[in-house]
Amino acid sequence: MENTIRSESKIANKGWLVTISGTGALLALGVLYAWSVFKANIPVEWGWAESQKTLPYSVAVVFFSVMTLVGARLLSRLSPRIVISLGGLLAGSGVIISSMSTSPWIFTIAFGVLLGSGIGFVYSSASPAALKWFPASKTGLIAGIVVGGFGMGSAWVAPLARKLIATYGLQPTMLYLGIGMLIVVVAFAQFVRFPPAGFVPAAETTLKKVSVKRGDFNPRDVMKTWQFYAIWVAFALGSGAGLMVIGNLASIFKDQIGLPALSAIAVSALAIGNGGGRVLYGMLSDKFGRKTILIFAFVFQAILVFLLSFINKESVLANSIVLIVLVILIGANYGANLSVFPAITKDYFGLKNFAMNYGLVYLAWGLGGFMLSQLAGTIKGATGSFDLAYLLSAALLVIAAVLMIVLKSPQPKPVAVPVGQLSSAFAHKEDN
């Protein structure tokens, strides 16, 4: 009996080690969300046009989402340890190569393509590996913790980058960050693995209602359901609004407050909201349901983005404080997308093909982020402000909320079964 308890405790600890390691790897990749700090410090003598300053970030967002699907495909053949290590090599190399050039096109290829691809590989592997160690009742919590690491990444990157840039310049800063990122991600990757074949989380060995008794959809079947497209569009609209603010944060502070120096503080504030929101909303979705939480997050986000249009330079101190608070809340609501959408994908389409299925869903994040961040820049260039972009984003968020209201599961309600007899649903060959 004592040996059994020790064995279960050891397995549980291994699950948390996998979760913490995946979180740490994503935490090291926060350089993407800190792009607004790099963008604000691109020297005038480099001769970059305003549209070129947004391009590396926008391209990184697209490749991040596309390579999440590619990484999920690799995960079906390789271990998460190998896929995450490859991601660390790609991401670190991308930032290192960026440090060696002043060309916007080299930056776009290195920072956009290589960094974006590397993040996609890590992102596609960290959550699926961690989720397999825990019961369905902790899906939102575990997904929130893992992806929360990526959301919190810019909390340390932004102030560190600002300090290093002031001391050494932009290019040496990117070199140091790239080297550090490569080493840290590859190191954490060594502790991320799937559970052994036949493993069933302890809390699911008793008789209860569970989703694993439902069918596990393969990617082809997923794309035949209308629910996939409703989820896809809602994810694109919900995440796009947040990414629009993230990608233009420095410009927002400069144009609406007149204090660009606050942008680094704002990036860290947004990161705290982003990371905290992923964990909080993930936990709340376990308790109150995925749809309920997403509807709340979308409506709340629409109100927050709309309020951004009222921030101006008339009362700099007061509006600076208000803007920081809005940024934290916008980050939190944006974070809800990244923890609740993987959870609802797992609930609706099963765990067996989760990595590939969520890879398909995650393409929406890239498209939404690219379109709205670029659209915001275009509107700013044409009108001189982001006000119209704020109104448009708020309207799109309301549409996302409506999609969640009409959404329903493509599967019948779960039935009470002895989950211990369904261990095959969780089985996966352990990597060595």
C-alpha cells in the first residue's frame, strides 16, 4: 500500500515537472510580445518605413500559428523533448541573426520566420504533453499555466531589453537575448515528455462523467463540423483584438499620452494581465464552463477596447494610470483565448488528436493577429489615430461573443463509466 502511494506521488510530481518545464520554455520566448520595445528603438538612420517596423512582428505571428500545426504533426512522430528543442534552436537563431543586420527584410526573415516558427514548435508541444498527465477536471488550469508562461514572457523581456538597449544598443541586446533564449528553451525541453503507455490520471480512475468516453475526432472529421468554423472565427476575432493592442502599444502611448517612455512599463503590465488572465480564466472555465467564460471575456474586451478611444493628452497623469489599467485588463481578456480555446478544443474533439486539432484551430490566432494588427496600422496611417480600429475591433468582439452563444458540442453528453477501463484513450508511447 505504501509503495502504491509513493508510486502515485512520484507520477503526480512528474506531471508537474512536465508542466513547469513547458511553462519555463514558453516563458523564455516572451521576446515576441516585447516587439513594441524593439520597434520603438529602431534607429532613424536605418531608414525603415513605419509599415516595415510592424512587418517582423506580423510575420512572426503568422509563422507562429502555421508552425504550431507543423509542430503538432511532428509531435505525432517525435517526442515533445525533440520538438521543443528544435523550437528553441530556431527561435534563438532567429533573434541572433536579427542582431547582425539593419535590413527590414533580414529582420522579417529572421525574427518573423525563424522566431515565429520556433515559438510554434514549442507551443504545439508544451500543452499537449502537460495535459496528458492530468484529469479532465484540471484541463483549463493546466492549459492556463503552460500558456501563461508565454504570456508572462514579456514581463521580464521588456524591462530587461530596455535596460540593455540603453546600455549596449539594439543589436547587442538582441544577440544576448537570442543566445539566452536558445540555451534556456533547449534545457527545459529535456524534462518535457508524455506519460507512459496505459497511464490514466489518478482522479479519473473512479466512476464519473468524462469526455474521454466520447469519440476522438481526427483532423479531417473536425473540419467537417460547423463547430470547428465557429470556434475558428471566434478565436481569430478574439485574439486579433488583443494582438492589435500588443503590436501597437508603444505607438498608443506615444500618440495618445505623449509618453513613449512608459511603453516598456505598459508591456510588462500587459504581460502580467496576459499571463494571469490565462491561468484565471482557465480555472474559471473548469468551474463555470468554457462558453460562459469566453462570452464574458469577449464582451468585457469589447468594452475595454472601445474605452481606449477616450484616452488623450488632456490629463497625462490620470490618463496614463487609466491606460495602464486598461492594458492589464485587455491583456487578461486576451489571455482567456489562449487557455480556454485549447480546453474547448479538447472537450469537443477529444484528447487523442488534440495536438493536431488545436493546431488547426490555432491558425485562427495567426490570421486574426496579422489582419487586425496590419489593419490598425493602415487606419492609423490614413486617419492619424487608432480610434476607428478600436471601434471595429469592439464590433468584431461582439460577433465573437454571439458565435459562442450559438455554439454547442458536436458530441453527445458524456455518460458515467469506469474511467479506469478506458486507459487506452490516454495511452501514448513514452519518449526516452
